[in-house]
Amino acid sequence: MKFDKQSEAKLRELIIYVSAMCFRDPGFAKTKLNKILFNIDFDAYRKWGKPISGQPYLALQFGPVPKGMKSVLSNMERKKEIAISHREYHGKTQECPIPLRDARVTELFSKEEMSLVFEHINAYWDRSGTSMSNASHQFIGWRAARLGEVIPFEVSLVGTREPTLDEIRKGEELQHFAKVSLARNASGQTQDHRSRA
């Protein structure tokens, strides 16, 4: 996925909007912001086949983070779009983004997208960034990626539940067919068959 000016603009507006809605939440800081954005974008991909921000996410030590997030936040701080407040939370100093202007959401996002954003803000209110970071470590995409690697959005479509008995039976029925098809494909018979058709 391409990191372009449009998707960077969307990320900036989401940062401002989420920060405006959450800065009174005692557990809100940069870590929680990253996890809210991650949950919004991967949920949007599951629902609509595309993330809201358009940003790729990197697997970092404390969970998924939008690619380029550090430089975007620095640029926003330099442009006086946000300020970073340092505050104590459970004995640790956190960096909390505070918006210095209103978000321009109506220009970039649909009502459905903003409804999803609001839903996630409400769902994670009062949760700590640490608990959200720990939860993101259970996500199959973060676990499968190497540190620093992009997490494909398609991974959000992969389930982790156990298969049902019917699904197991169907898989066993298809197993022989799959082996024959794979062997035929590997030997080039499929292409020969198509060329004769």
C-alpha cells in the first residue's frame, strides 16, 4: 500500500479527531492512539476491503503502528496542529497528543467511516495503552510479522477459531482432489491441457 499525501492527510485528521475525543481519557497517550488507529483501520478492512487512513502498519515491539507515525506526529507538532503533553499515569510518564485545531473529517471521511471511528473510541475508553498493546500482540498479523515488517491488511480476514466438524469433513473430502491438482499443476499438465483445449 502506497504512503501518499492523501493517506497522510487522512492519518493527520484521524490523529486530531481521536486525540480531541480521547485526551480526557486518563489512559490516552501515543501508544493508545496507535492501537485505536490500528483497530479502526483493520476493522474497516474487514468490513469494506480498505482501511480508513490508507496507511500500512508496521509490527513494532509494542504492537502495530502506522508507518511514518513518528515523523507525522513531529511534523504536526512543528506546524502547531498538536502539542504533546507529558502526564503521569500509574507511575509512568506518558506523551499525550493534544489537538490545537479542529479535525477536518467531513472533507475526507464518509459518515460510515466516522461512525466506525466513534465506535472504536467508545470501545476503548478507560483502557490503558499497555492493555491495548498486549491485546494487539494476540493479533495473528502482528505475531506472524517480523519486527519492522508491514502487516498485510488481508491478515485481518484470517480467523483463529477451530474448524467445525462439517468443515473438517469437507476438507478431508477435498484433500485427494487438492493433491492431484497440485501435482498436475507442478508437472505442467494443466498448461498442456489448456493449450490443447
